[in-house]
Amino acid sequence: LREIRVLQRTTNLLIPRLPFARVVREEFERWYAPDVVDGVCKWQAEALLVMQEAAEAYLVQLFEDSYLCAFHAK
């Protein structure tokens, strides 16, 4: 619980940036690369940051909900 409280007070991202960007690029190439002209696609740093913040917010919400479900089920 102490670690959770420390992490709740910070605004730092929990997932490292480079591995997250690598996963996003790999999945984009996997799903959308045939549609990209000449196979060239550049990502803005801000776009990756926004996607990472949204992904972390979703995961935090998912973990909070699962904790509440587990607490309710005892």
C-alpha cells in the first residue's frame, strides 16, 4: 500500500517511453502498414506521449475496478 500511495502522488509515467513507442510502431505496422504509401510513417513525439498517457490511465482505471471487485467479493 505504501508503494501505491507513493505512485499516486507522482505524475511520472510508469511505462518506459522507448519500449512503449516500439510496441505502438510495431502494432501500427502490423495492422495499417499495407495502407501507408511507400511504407513510410513518422510519429510525432506528442502523439506517442498522448497515447501513452491514455493507455496508462486506462490501465490504472482497470486495476482500480478489479481491486474493487476483489474487495467486494472478499
